Amino acid sequence: MHLAFLITFLALLGKVGATAIAVFITLFGLIPWLIAKILRW
């Protein structure tokens, strides 16, 4: 039971971590694009 809980927790943590990484990549990709767009405008 405890091992199953630990595996589930680690899987959830991995999923959250992957989502956070994807969000950071998206933000770091969008920020320069937004700055460029504002400067052009």
C-alpha cells in the first residue's frame, strides 16, 4: 500500500514537474516575442 502510494506520488510529481517545465519554456519563448512585438509597434 505504501509503495503504491509512493509510486503514485512520484508519478504525479513528475507530471507536475513536466507541466511546470513546459510552462517555463512557453513563457521564455513568449517573453522575447512580446518584447519584439511591443518594440516594433
